[in-house]
Amino acid sequence: MPFLRMDDLAESSPVPGYRVRFVHCENMTLAYWHVDAGAVLPAHRHPHEQVSSVIEGQFEMTIEADAEVLGPGSVAVIPPNARHLGWAVTDCRVIDAFYPVREDYRDR
């Protein structure tokens, strides 16, 4: 299935204030997030490499000891197993790319 429509993908809410639609490929997972202002992303880590791109709004992200407020056009590169957390300063849209596939997200 080489073409998808976001409206056809199931939406889930794995964390309060976060709504997401996932695209799983053979080697990676893409996550299309809508995040409510003030919603917190708890500190966590995972074995996947992650690239986060803010499309709309502002999101403050901390990776290990470095923190930055990301806005449209900003990208964060999160190495495997790096502790990261954040919160939405405003309503925002974020796209995350994970390598390899997030098997733990396949059921959502």
C-alpha cells in the first residue's frame, strides 16, 4: 500500500493531551501528533533513534540535559536510549520519525 490518507488512519491518545496517527513502514514509524497546549510528555527513553519536527506551534523539549523551545521548522534529533521529555507551550503539530519500527505502537 504505497499511498495513505491521514483521515483513513485510526487516531489514538497514548498520553493525555496527545492525539496521534501512525504510519508503520518496513523499517521505520512515522507519528503525526496533535498536542494540546500545556500537555506534558513524561520523561522516557527508548532504543529507537527519533527525529521530531514541529510543524505548528511551540513545543519545549529536553534531551538529556539540553532544553530548547521548538517552533515551526525546528527539528530535534534524539539518539537511541537518550532520556527526553517535553511539554506543549501552545497547541502544536509535531511529526516524529522513529528507526527502527516502533513495534510497541503497532497496536495503537
